[in-house]
Amino acid sequence: MTDGDKPLRRIAESFKDLAATVNSNADLEVGPFSSACSNVSVLFKCLGIAFKFAELDYVAKVNDLSEASKSISSLQAMLDRDVQKNRVRVAGSHSRNLLRVKRGIDMVKLLFEKIIVAEGNSLKDPASVAYGQVFGPHHGWAVRKAVAAGMYTLPTKSQLLRMLNEDEASARIHMQNYVSASALVIQYVEKLFLSRELGIDW
Ligand code: 1PZ
């Protein structure tokens, strides 16, 4: 990470832009959505080797959405296309990847919420709670065990902030901004699925 780089601010700002689109009642485009989600993957760089498998899975799914943006403009058109082809739940479909990526940004939201109110310097509890709530119900035993083991290797909060070039006060602002903005984006994506009766619990 280069000196002066502010990845946390970049994450928050890209989600603020998406939230502004949602607030204006315009359709969310696949391109800006996937590039905002791709900003989030810098966080993996701070987590170390234990979460490499999560990074690879997340990045592959975001890349799939980014590829899709070359031929499909909006998220809703992307979903409708999979509905038409009867491919929504098929492994590797854009819609399925969208649902997985949505969970990733939801987990980060919950993680930031927990970090903001946490006492002490450990990320283990905030991260475990966020993972358990968002991904726990959808992952098998082996993945859950691997993630639980990885939690012991997380950096401390102050180490994380240093890697992100932030101090407590600035990090809190960017995290809070991400929490508010991502809430709207997550709700928007969930509504795309629910309004088509596609479900979000699979
Ligand atoms: C301090 C932060 C701690 C972060 C801990 C992150 C833990 C996430 C662990 C996820 C393990 C993923 C293993 C692969 C699971 C796949 O089976 C599923 C289903 O994929 P499909 O069958 O549709 O191809 N993939 C997922 O559930 C998506 C996982 C994305 C993980 C993104 C986490 C984002 C959090 C970033 C925090 C830095």
C-alpha cells in the first residue's frame, strides 16, 4: 500500500455514490456496483494468509460481475436475464454471485458496526459475530471451522488501522459512512431478489 493511500475512505466514498443512485430512484448499474465491491477486497490484504481462500472466492465473484457489466447495464436486467434462462441458482451464475457478493458487503457492514462499538483492540469477536450472522447459516461445517481457526490469526485493530493509514477518529468516520451507505445498497439488492420471489436464503 503506497503512502497516503486511503483505502477505507475509497470504500466509503464508492458506496456513498451507490447509495446516492439508490436514493435518486435510478437503477444500479453493474459496473459501478462491481467496482465498489472490488474496493472492499483491499481489506483482505490486511488479514493475512488465513483468509486467502475467502479472498479468492470473493474476488472471482466480483470479477464475474465486472465481466457481466460489459454486456448488461443494470443489476435488475442482469437478474431478469438469469430468470429468463432459468439460471438464477445455477453455480457461477451472475445472480448467484451477486447474492454472495452482497453477503460480503453485508459482513463488512456488520464488522464495522461491531468495531465501532467494541472495547479493546481485538478483531476476533467483531469478525466472528459478523461472519456467524451473515455467512454462518450458509456455510458447511468445514468452512466454518476453517474460518473460526483463521479468526485467531487476525491482526489487532490498531494494526489494521495502521495498514489502512487511518487513526481511530478517521477510521470511525469512514466506517460509519460505509455502514450507512452500504445499508441502502444491501437493501436495494435484496429487494431485487425478493420482488422477483427469488429468495435470499440460499
Ligand atoms: C476482520 C475480518 C475477518 C474476515 C473474515 C472473512 C471470512 C469470510 C470467509 C468466507 C469463506 C468463503 C469460502 C467459500 C465459500 C463458497 O462456498 C461460497 C459459495 O459460493 P458458490 O457455491 O456460490 O460458488 N462463497 C461465499 O459464500 C462467498 C464468500 C465471500 C467472502 C467475502 C467476505 C468479505 C469480507 C471481507 C472482510 C475483509
